[in-house]
Amino acid sequence: MQLKDINTEEKIIEAAKNAFMKYGLYGARMQDIADNAGINKALLHYYFRNKEKLFDYVFDGALSKYFEQMLVFSDTSLPIKERIFKYIDNIIDFLSEYPQMSMFIIKEISVNEELFYEKVQNIKKDKGVHLIALLNEGMEKNEIPMIDPTVVMMNIHSLCAYPFLASPIFKAIEKSSGVSFHDEENQKLKKSVKEFVDFKLTLNKN
Amino acid sequence: MQLKDINTEEKIIEAAKNAFMKYGLYGARMQDIADNAGINKALLHYYFRNKEKLFDYVFDGALSKYFEQMLVFSDTSLPIKERIFKYIDNIIDFLSEYPQMSMFIIKEISVNEELFYEKVQNIKKDKGVHLIALLNEGMEKNEIPMIDPTVVMMNIHSLCAYPFLASPIFKAIEKSSGVSFHDEENQKLKKSVKEFVDFKLTLNKN
DNA sequence: GTCTATACGCAGATAGAC
DNA sequence: GTCTATCTGCGTATAGAC
């Protein structure tokens, strides 16, 4: 893995991402990855000793990228609601760019939970703070009403992530009428999620 | 598949459900299914000629069960909001009983979309009406404000389904603090989704 | 219907030439 | 670093006895 190898290695990684994201660890085929990288199987094993290691590389990258997005930027100058809005924009933009990401991570975790326990420790959390912590902070400062932060966090994630997760279903059902949740549709989604947050953090007092 | 075989056949089906739901078509192993059914591989092939056929049986069952839940009961005596509330209760109860169902269906569709196109046709839709149709009806009758029915439908599904989809992540992260979205937690979830619907169908006028 | 034993093919992995 | 050719093992599937 020296500098001059970057081209081949990157082609492998790109092909591996596509294969593993779509078919998972068991479903992906080393032959396909080699084909799509424009090389042969032997060379795959030269770069990454075996399938497991190649998968781990892809999965680890996805995992840390994913969890980076699940943090609120520590810009304490902004009001809490604004920080949450920014968080929502980030997540939707991110999932829009990598629509298979959530599915990939959730599916692989569900197949092999132990694997995940170790990995989640290594993820650096120095770029921001968790949404739940932010909500708690807001309640302490009386900036937002008393809510159940776990439920609100879950609701926000649900509204943002599910449309991308479920898009295979909706694409299939509405393949003729062609409803798409990209481009302009993302704007609708963002608006709707923000309305929900507005509602939860302004009107509601439970 | 005569009457007296029901026991063995059902044991196979039960084991196959567990295996395919967790590991998917490629990840599931016929040996495991046989073991968990308390029989041997040869007998599996006696009942279901091959893996594909066994998978199809399980998948078709899951698919029609799933889409049955995605219908609103045609009880026109109730106000629309009540019908939606019932719909929400149904979905959450259903997903609570079969937490892996959404993941299974979405994942298998994403791996093989063509397969799905054929199957979705065969599903009987005579038990109710789609949520979008209901929302449109409500707007026509001026019973609810003007909303984008696709977005609202997506929002409701998101709020209901995502917690179950993503539970592998949250179970893993909070395995120590042990936040669970079953039992009493389902009540919180239902309440939150209904609040959202209330908000969308009462206060909001966009 | 149920079993044991076995065939077969595919996909991951390695050897070794260039 | 990249290839062709080959090995190996595992998982699906079948043959055939009971």
C-alpha cells in the first residue's frame, strides 16, 4: 500500500463498497469486486489478505463516517433549535449522498452484534456532542420545554433516515408514478422534519 | 404436504423464517435451518425442493403480511384522525411482534428488485385503503387541512418503523444503559406519533 | 417420511510465473 | 504489482436405504 498503488487500491475499495453495501458480507462476491475494479481475484488478495479484511475496511470506514454525522456541532453561539436544524440538514444531505449507508450498517450489525461492540468504541467523538446531550442542555437552560430526549432524538432520526432506508420499497411500488425522495424532495423532507422539531420544542409542554 | 406432515413442515418454516430474517437469502445456511428444525438437510429438500423455493415461501408470507398492515381499515363511520390512530396502533403492534420484518423485506428487495416487482402485484388489497388515499379523501371533505399526503404518509411510517429498524444500533450503543423500545416504550412511541398526526392534521395549515 | 452417505459446484484463497 | 492456473472447503443438492 505505497503511494504508487493508490489507483488500484482505490479502485478495489470503490468496487468493494458497492458490492458490500448492496449485497452485504455474505452476498458480495470477490469475483464481482475484482471485475468491477478491473483486476483479478488474486490481486484482491494481494491488497487485502482475505474477504473479511476487505469487508472490515469498508465497514469501519462507513461506521465512522456514519457516526460522525450523528453529532451536533459544538457551535455554542447558536440557539439550540438552530443547531438542531443544522444537524437535520447535515443528516439528510449525508444520507442523500449515501442512501445505502444506514441499511448497510444496521444490517451488518444485526447479523453480527459482537463485531460491532468492539468497533463502536474506537470511534472518535471529539467533533461534537450527541443530540440527547444537547436536548438535556437545552432543558436545563430552560431554552426548550421538558421533553423526553430519547423519544425526540428517535423521532428526528426516524423522520430523516427512514425515507432512504425504505426507498427500495417505495421505488418499487411507485416505479410508474415515480415519486423520488432526492433533489427537490429532500427540501420537503427537511421542511417537514424541522416543522416537527419546531412543534416539539416550542408549542409542546408535556 | 398432507395434513399429518404439518408438524415437520411447520418446524421447517419456523426455522427458515428465523434464519432468513436474520441472515438473508445468501447468509442463511440450510444446515442451520435443518438443525433448528430438528431434522436433517435431506428432509429440507424433500419438503422444499431447494433453498430458493424455501426462501420464496418465507418471503412471500412476510410480504403479504407486511402489506396487509399498511392498509387503513375501511371503517368509514370513524373520523379520519381516529382511523389513522388505529392504523398507527396496528403498525406499531405489528412491528413490535415482528421487529425484523421491515429490515428483512427492505433488504431483500434492495438486493433483488425485479423479484419484487412481480410479487407486489399478487398482494390482495381488498381489506382496506392506502393511507394516501385516506388523506386525500379527508382533504376533499375538508375534514383535514391541505397537506402533502406523500410526505405525511412517509413521516408517519418513518416515526413508526425506524425505531424497530434501527434497534440493532441502539441496542448495541446503549447495551449498558439498556434503553428498550418494547413494552412500555411502545406506548411512548405511539403517543409521540399521534401527537405528530394531531399537529399535522389540526394545527398546521401549509 | 426420514435417514446416512455422497456428489457437485462455486467462491475464497494460494502457488508460482512474469 | 499483476497475471493464469489450481487447490480447498463449504454449502447445496441428490442417491438410495430403511
